[in-house]
Amino acid sequence: MKESSTRKPYTRELKQSAISDYLSGNYSLREVARKYELTNESVLKLWINKYNSQREIKDTSKGRTSTITKGSEATWNELLLR
């Protein structure tokens, strides 16, 4: 797989499809990552962990995720200005 220095944006629908394919048991992490052209398998693992912990799966925008983590010291205005 190609190494990337920037985050690749993924739609919510793509994430959900990739998670479903993996959880079906018909595909390995590597196969799903290749099928959906993910930057690497760890991206899929993160999505699966979010899904399993019942956290919302969201679109990612180019260069940053569309969520803010608990405990972040940046305000929404600071994030928007980045």
C-alpha cells in the first residue's frame, strides 16, 4: 500500500461498508483495506474500535477529522481557523 503524508478523506458510507465487510468474516483486515483503498489496516482498526464502542462514525475532511476529542484544549473557533 502507498504511504501517505496527509490524511485521506473517507465518507461515512465508505467507513460503514468497510466495517461491515470486515465484520462479515468474509475478508481480512488487509483485504478490506485494499478493497477500499485505505492508507493502511490501522485506519480500519480505528473505525472498528469506534463502531464496537458504539461511537458515531463520521465523514473525515481532508487534513483533519470532523470530531473533537474529549479533553482537547483547542476551542471550536481555534479549530476552524487552522
